[in-house]
Amino acid sequence: MQLEHESIAEGARPVVLLVEDDAAFRELLAVALAAPDLVVRAFDRAEAAEPFVATAALLVTDVQLPGLSGIDLGERARRAHPQLSLVVVSADASMASSAERLGAAFLAKPFDGEALAALIRARLGLTT
């Protein structure tokens, strides 16, 4: 499943891939991230998001996903696109070290959409 939140053509706007298997939380986060200067593409599985990694400036992924894990997705994405910025989210705080090994920011659940939006904007160097 892919949700796209776009109001104008992508052009120079950074693309953010959001991978979260919980549909309600994914939609909540996608809405919180929606902004005129970002393109947000939301997916329920890592395998669905993987083909779009080359177009992204930043990947946000939950760790626990059906099929390929968020950590595995991050590793594959980083190997193919070393410049890609990564944010890993999880309710399991012990996953912070795995995120750190990837060079990813880690955000512990629960968190609100505003916290994620602020982190993403900072990692992309965007003003608020």
C-alpha cells in the first residue's frame, strides 16, 4: 500500500519514505509530515518501499515489519545510496544501537508526529 501526499509536482522537494505497518499510525504520521516543501510516500512493508529508495532523501522505518525488517531495509538502502538519511523508530529502545550502526537517528515509540517532523526537517536541513 502506498499513500502519497503531494500538493505540487515533486521537482526539487525532498522525498521522504515512511515505512510503518500499523495503518492508523502510518496515516497519522503521514498527515503530520505533510508539508508544501516535502513529498511523503507511506508504505506498509519494506519490500513495497524498497524500489523507491533511489528517489528519496530520507527513509523513516519502523524496525518490526512483516517480511524484511526496517534494519534490513536501512542496510540495503544505505549500501545502494550512502547519502540517504535514515530515521529508525521502534518501541524497543534496545534497537537504538542497531540504528546507530546504520548512522541513523533513532526515535523511541511512543512519539508524536510533531517530534518526527522536527527530526526529519533537521536531518534534511529544512527550516520550520
